[in-house]
Amino acid sequence: MLQKVLSEKIISWQSEIHSILKDSGGTKISDVSISQAYGGMRGVKGLICETSAVSADEGLIIRGNKLLDITHILPEQVFYLLLTGDLPDQDATDDIQNQFSKHQNVPEYIWDVLSAMPKNSHPMTMLSTAIQSMQVESMFVKKYDQGMPKTDYWKWTLEDGIRLIGALPGIAAGIYRMRFNKGDLIQPDDQLDWAGNFAHMLGFDNEDFKKLMRLYLMLHCDHEGGNVSAFSSLTVSSALSSPFLSVVAGLNGLAGPLHGLANQECLKFVLDVRDHFGGAPSSEDLEEFCWERLQNGRVIPGYGHAVLRCPDPRFTAFLSFGKEHIVDDDIFSIVESLFEVVPPVLKKHGKAKNPWPNVDAASGSLLYFYGLKEFNYYTVLFSISRTMGIISQMVINRAMGIPIMRPKSITTDWIKNNI
């Protein structure tokens, strides 16, 4: 069903893009300053991403839907939405769930590979290694070697993507149980949805934790095309590398401390606050603590965002979940208090362009509350979710015939001689 819907939509999308290129292909959409060229291309409009956009004033918008309007949908449904632009009906939801379930059993060789790794391997290293090992499963590679037409590239990219997304919960749950000595692997439950099954295979059968995983894996699914993980994956994919290798390129970027590790730093800060005060402090004490930290040249983790000028709606969704499901917990109480205290302090301090919280300010505290306390595993959760967005963008790029990425670079001498 999903493939049929996309086949019909892609024809319309291709026609629209061809028309834009014909009528307005020479129109400039961005200027680049020297500081942007040296500054990681921040803010340069140079990519097309159909799946999502980030508004400075509204946060993440998925296919025209404000995030807070769709937090009730399952990750499987957001994957369908990312690909097609439509919210799925029940038949379409059942179809994508069945496709994921068909690939939920992890190939045995993955466990052989992971078992051979050093016992102290980082969970993200294990995840990357496992996904790369699945390259042998790639239908895209097989069809490409057989000489498939370019018009079919997207179909087999999608097929590989569904294979990978279907297996990811089992792989990631297995890594958790192996790496942290949680006991035998847990087999999937055919009666559970994708995220609920992941929670089950982790070893958490608390119904509220399953709800959290559904929300968590939905909220982190996509964030435009220029972030490190998406951009890295799409660059590798543009060379027609298999989706397995392309996804790993992005996830290795996600493992970096400037991208996917922020929720760990935020949680460590909240725990430091708790330990400093022996529990949840008063608003006055917390304000003084934060002000002193800023005066000492340190930041407040989880506050500020390169693009947003409003509270991250993903933070708002997690905060709402915590208020509904968590009672009398010092960690979450501190998260709530920080939201009240930090923005006014940052405004008074005067150096923060955006005093509002991002998603990382709340996500770690919820995981910690339910007993998932292994900090260096948190990025694996992020990776499972973000893979949906990366795959969706790959499929669309291949359907639209986006060529290999090859931006032009210049030297410092060129700049000196031409300014």
C-alpha cells in the first residue's frame, strides 16, 4: 500500500519540481557570507527537504503539521506521514506495521558480530557495526548490480529502509541487554506495535514506559535536512551507497557530543542540582544557583537552540507527558522548575539569543525516572527514531533524481584575493 501511494505521488512531485526548475531555476534563494563559509555553512539555504521544516517561532513542522498537533500518532504513522505527506488511515497504519513486523527478527550473524566486539564497546559503536553488517541484506545493491533503471532507485531504497527500521528495535534492545548485562535477549511480541515492542525487548514492560517510547521515537524522527546526521547520510546516499551504509554515516555524526549527546549533559546537570541541594531546591535557590553558574562562564545545558526562538515543542510534549505520568520525583520537579527559572535568568544575563529549552532539557529525566539510567545508551534511542527521517529523505531524494552532492569549496587565499 505504501509503495503504491508513493508511486502515484512521485509523478506529481516530479512534475512540480520540473516546472519550478524550468520557470525559476535561476532565481537566487541565498547569499553566503565569509563568516558562514568558515562557520559550517550555518543558515545557508542550499538544500531541499520535503519531510520537515524548523520554524524559529513554532519549532518542528512535519509535512505542514505542527508537532504539538500530532504527538498522539505512533512512530509508524509519522514514518508514513514523512514519506507521503498524508496521515495514514487504519489500513495504511496496519500495512506499515505489518511491513516492519515482517523484518523484526534480527539476522543471527548480527549477534555473532556484536558478541565478538570488546565488552566495553560504546553502544553507538555497536549499533553502527550492526547496521553496516546488514549491508549484505541490501536489495538496493542487488538490484543496482543487476542494472535497475534510475526510476526504481527509490523503490529499493524504501525496501532497504523498511528492512532496517523493522530490525532496529530488536538490534538496539539486544545491544542494551548485552552491553549492560541485562540477561538473555527477549524475543519480539507479535501483538505489540513497533515502539511498544522495543520497550518490551529492552525488558521494560511498564505500560507508561511503552507510551514514553512511542512519544520519544515519534518526536525525534526528523529535523530538516541540514543537521549533521541527516546531511551526512544524504551526502553518502547521493553517491548511491546502500541505505545501510548511508544511515550509519549519519548515526556516527549523531554520536558526536555536539549533536546527539546533549540529553546526557542535561540530565547530568539536573542530577548535579539534586545532589547539590539534596533534593529539589526552591525556585529562589535554583535561580541563585543558575545565576552563579552563568557568572562563572558556564552554560545551562538544554537551554538555547541555533534556530528556535521559542520553547522547543518536543520539550513541551515531554513536559506534558511528565506532568501526566510522574508524581513526587525530584528529578522531574527540577526539570519543571528550571523551565520557570532559567529563561528569565538568561534574559537578565543578556547573552542568550534564545533563552528557551530544547528537547534535551526534558528527555533524559523521563528515561531516568523509568529506570533506563545508562547514559551512553541514550543516543541509541535517538538513532532509532532519526533513522525514520533519514530513510524518508533518502527515498524522496532518489525519487526526485537529486544528483550527487558536490558543493564548491574555496581557499583562504581565494578569499583574500577576491574580497
